Amino acid sequence: EAQVTQNPRYLITVTGKKLTVTCSQNMNHEYMSWYRQDPGLGLRQIYYSMNVEVTDKGDVPEGYKVSRKEKRNFPLILESPSPNQTSLYFCASRPSGRNRQFFGPGTRLTVL
Amino acid sequence: QQQVKQSPQSLIVQKGGIPIINCAYENTAFDYFPWYQQFPGKGPALLIAIRPDVSEKKEGRFTISFNKSAKQFSLHIMDSQPGDSATYFCAAAGMQGAQKLVFGQGTRLTINP
């Protein structure tokens, strides 16, 4: 089944403890992206990647890192999480030349 | 700075009614306008999209109306059903494709039986 998977789905952590949220897609898509969803703000793009080793900042990149060493994987790294990063995170992918993005199921992160 | 403004924030409609969700954008470089549907516990899924060279696009019971001069677009759901209850997001992207997809704030739609 073609899909975008994220792990973990739920995570509660404490301020300053480094964490990684994984994202993987099995559709051979070139483009991948991370969003955070907050009430009243919709989805805001954190980082995106056009292909392996090509990444760029979205609208809210502060406090996040990404890497794209393999085409299928695009992990989101929070080096020192803070409470304001408590949010619902979505990974998405799409093929090059097409606009439709496919979203993962989301990761709900709580930083205490 | 919200580049795409969506209203209303929430909407309750009786079954069979026609909910309308509106979005306004500022950046005239936007040329792709999708609507995403999100059910609780799921990621958003593309519902329908339009480009500014047409004023209306219909797919089943869902219609996008687009007003380029007013920089506004809206989603209409005909013969709405309880199963349409979800959160709807409008979005916009520019000439480079959907690299930087900018979303509206979202509308929580409830269709009462």
C-alpha cells in the first residue's frame, strides 16, 4: 500500500531532551516536507526537501533540523525541545512535477 | 503573517445543506489552490484543487469557485452528509509548484443528521 508513515504517533517528552520523529514513504517521491498543525493557525511548513541531500527552510524552521540521506526517509530532529514545540506534526511527500501531496498520519508531540 | 485567510473557523449545517468555506489570499504569484480534508486522527488528504485560469471546478458534490480579481476562492459542498464532517483547509502555492504550500487556518465542519 502506497503510504507515508511516521513514528512515533504519540510522544511525551521533557524540555531539552533530544528527539527524532521519523518519516518514510514508499512511493519513490522526490519531494518531502514537514508541517506542524496548531489550533487557529492551520498547517505551517517547517522544512522541505526536493531530493536527497537537498533541504530548505519552510516558514517555521527555528528549533528543528532535518536530513535527507535516503530518498524514502526524512527525519525531523528536535535537538533541544521546548514547550512551544508541543504540536501535531505531519510529514508529506509528492512526486516531482506533480502538486498533490500525500500526508502521513501525524505525530502528536507534548513537551513538558 | 497569514498569507491565506480562511473563514469561518467552524460551521454547523443540517444534512442536505450547502456549507460554504471561504479563503482569501494576498500573493498574486500563487497559481495552485487546493482544498484538503482532514478527519480526526488522520492526516490531511487532497479533496479538490483549482488553477486561476478557471473560475469553477466541480468534482462530485464538491465545487471550488475562484475569483481572481478579488483574490478569493471558496469550497461548496452540495447535498452535505454527516460523513462530510471534518476539518477543511484551503491552501495556495506559487509558480514553483507546491514546494511552499501555504495553508489557511482551517474550518471545522459539522453536518448534523
